Amino acid sequence: LFKEGRINEARKLMCSQARPEEMEDVFRWCYDNLSLWGKTPEQQDRAIIIIRNGLANMPLVADQEINLSATLTELCQL
């Protein structure tokens, strides 16, 4: 869905399907697929920072779905 440009649909699907114990795996998937978030090395570097921030925020937020959604939104804005 991300590759097709169906960003909102992809984000909603990921957020609705990921269980709390899988959140770290979802962030790892985002990292393993940096080409989805940017074509240039600079965009991919920025994506790494966004992903890291999302991971760092995990213990600080009450709702992991909101944290993941915010991270995916930031990634899609690159």
C-alpha cells in the first residue's frame, strides 16, 4: 500500500493490526524498508532518525498506536 501511494490506508492498516508486543518489530520493519520513505541517502537518513524517535518515545507514551501512527505520518512526509 505504501508503494502504491495509499499512505493513509497503509498507516491505518498497520496501526490497527499491530499488537502492543509487536511494536518493536513494526519499527524494525520500517527500518528494513528505508526505500519506502525516501529515495535519496539524505531522506533515508532522516527516516532513520524518525524511526529512532518513535522507538525512544515508546516507553513515554500511553497509547502505542498513536505513537506508531505519528511516526508513520512523519515518515510519509519525507
